[in-house]
Amino acid sequence: MPLTHGLQEIVKVSEKSKKAIIAARVREARVAAGLTQGQVAKMLGLHRPAISEVEAGNRSVTADELTRMAKLFDVSVSWLAGEGADKVDVSDNKLQLAARELQKLKPNDLERLLKIITSMRGDVGRDR
């Protein structure tokens, strides 16, 4: 049975608001992690404009991308999807320390570190 026009509009609004929530939370988590859009894109194997479009609410994310972002930012998928507290806990001492230390690195050293982190993330869930 097809949806009525009014119900279709409600579904569209709901999808847009969900996309806006995800966009805001991806940006918030990225900033809290002290990463640039380019760094996130590189670590996820995407182009920087893709991250920009996600954060602007113009691009949907796949379930796989959402899962990888959650791991990268050390937040839950459900939080990125709009559930739970409105803000990342930026008072987390480990997060603050990591952000401060990342800012001190030279660009080449930061790129090397990002590659190491990416390779470590690839090992998540495997037996070591």
C-alpha cells in the first residue's frame, strides 16, 4: 500500500533531521578527537570532500562508514546516530591529552601516526 502524501512528507522530514543529527555529531566527535576532515578521510579511505559533505548533512553515511567513524572517534554508533547524550565528553583527560600531543607533531610525523592508528584499527576484533 503506497504512503499518503502527508506521510511521505513526515518520513522525508524525519530522514532530514536524522541526517542533520548525524552530521552534527560526526563533526563534534572529529573536532573533539583533534582531527581534520582530511585526516579522517585518509584514515577511512575516503576523499576529504566526502567528510565535508557528511558534516554538512548533504551526504548519507553507510552503516560501515558509521561503524568505522565510531571506532575512529571512540564513540558508539548509537551516539553518532543520535541516541544518548547530546555532547561528547570533552572533559575526558585521555582525549584532551591526545589532542594536545597531536597538535605538537610535525605534519610528516602525524601522517605516520595516522597510518599506525589505521593499521591498529584494522586489527580490532582479530585474535592477536
